[in-house]
Amino acid sequence: MSYDTLLTRRDGFVEYVTLNRPDVRNAFNEQMIADLTAWAAAINADDDVRVAVMAGSGKVFSAGADIGWMANALTYTHDENVQDANAAARMFGALDTVPIPLIGRIHGAALGGGAGLAAVCDVVVTDEDVVFGFSEVKLGILPAVISPFALAKIGRSAARELFLTGMRFNAVRAREIGLVHAVVPLDQLDTMVLLYVNEFLSGAPDAISTAKALIPHVWARGASDAAGLTAEAIAARRVSEEGQEGLRAFLEKRKANWNVSRG
């Protein structure tokens, strides 16, 4: 499938998707929102993909909302703005729930909705000089649509600081609050991404997707409340084809049949 605002490339079990509006710093508009939503749906239906990597073309990952798109909001009615925001919410929700690991390869800057994209990635790798910001209040608006995903990543305390000030922050701070997982020099960015790709490819694909789906179900529950759910989850995996293969491979001191890597 081709997209107006995205570039995609398949390498074995790995899908690479690149935001491709470098002339506007990969800013969001209606078309990019539609393209990312469609891409997430395509990945959801593709059993041949086990890992996806999201990047940005040009000098930055994403500078947030497109100026022209924001200008349109000045003429929208309340109901039209709700419809517009719901489309963005569906996009973030679709990306957040793709059944495979989503790695964010972030360089340069990730501001506003760009920081929201970082929040829906399972793993985020950045260069040392990247700049983040939930900067919406500087424009008199809110990081509202991205807030469920950002809060799940950074927590209430960091959100109170960063949502309310709109201040920009660096990669080290982003790692401290859980938005980022690895910070490396720019020339090592792809090496670190590949390390994570290979880690994911060494795990059982169905187990990984089930673990990803389990997290939001367990996250807000106490241990006793989650006990029945987690017991059923592990029992199902132990009797599954993957679970049986994984245990046999361990006992026989060999790689499981899903274990592959990229060079």
C-alpha cells in the first residue's frame, strides 16, 4: 500500500514507516493522520510483520501540528473541531494498539503531536540532541488528544510539569520520565534500533503481542484483582503451540523456531 505522507519499507519480518513531509518538519495534517490510521490498520491485518520502526525524514522526527491545519481550526465550529480531534484520537489509539512492537526512532525534535507519537511507541530510541515538548499551552490549546497515551508513559507528576509549562526538555529528561528508553549519539541511532529489533525477533511473536495487550488490562488493577486474569493468561500460553515450543527449545538447548535476527 502507498501513502501520500509516509514511506514504507519491508525487510523480512520488519516494517519501516517514515513520516515524509520534511519540508514542514513532518508536521501533522489531515492526510498524515489518515495515512497513519490506515497504516496501523494494515499492520494489524498483516501476520508477516513482527516489528515496526517509525522514523521521520529530514532534520526532525516531527514538529507537531501543521500550521495550515491549525489555521483551519480557527474557522471550524465546535462540532467540526470535535470531529477533527476524534480523527486524531483514532490515529493515536490505532498506533498504540498495533499488536506488534513499535519502535520509535526519534531524531532532532518531537514536539506536540510528535511527542504523542513517542508516547504510543513501545520502545523509543533517540539521539543525544533531540528536543521534546508538550508545547500546546504556548498556543492557548491543550495536549488533550495525546494525554491518555502520554500520561500512561510519563505519569501525573511529570505531566503536571510539562503539560502546564509547555517547556521543552532534552533526551536525558525524557528518559528519566519514561518517554524514552535509550539515548545514543546520532551515528549510533540505527545500531541501537537494530539491537531492539533483534531482541523482539528473538521472542515468540504471539507471546509478545499477548504481553502487549495484557499491560493495559493489568496496569490499573491491584494484584488481587488481576490474579484471575493473569492466571488465565499464563495458563493459555503454557498450553499454546509457542509455549510448548519455547519450553522444549530451552530444555533441548536450541533456539526456538521463531528466533531470527537481522544483520
